[in-house]
Amino acid sequence: MIDGFIADFFCEEAKLVIEVDGGVHDSTKQKELDLYREKVFKARGILTVRFRNEDVLLRSDEVVQRIQTSPVAKTG
């Protein structure tokens, strides 16, 4: 748990949160909550990377590549 939020995946060493989002994240209210949550994480020096469910299921190689090339992964 990070400041009361549960992340889908969190690597403390890399200071990286990975979120896998479904359709519920398309609503305006949820987008606002997600943005606030990312600001909270960013204030702690944590990068948030988001993926859609279908990207993880159908394009996992691209997902892995994006994680590997994230700013955190480059420095870690």
C-alpha cells in the first residue's frame, strides 16, 4: 500500500508502479482519481506506467519493452 492506494504491481527498488486498466478506468471520475493517485505516487518519486488489459493479454512483448525502456528502468 502506498499512501492508502493499492497498486497492481509495485517495485520499490525501481520506484515503479505498473497499472493494468480495464474499461472502468474510462469514466471521467475514475480518470480524475487515477490522475490524483499518480500525483501522490510522483510526489514519492514513483513513476506510474499504465497499460490496458488487452495490451497485456494481446501485446505482452510491447508491454515488456515499454517497461524496460521506462525512465526508471534506464537508471535502475
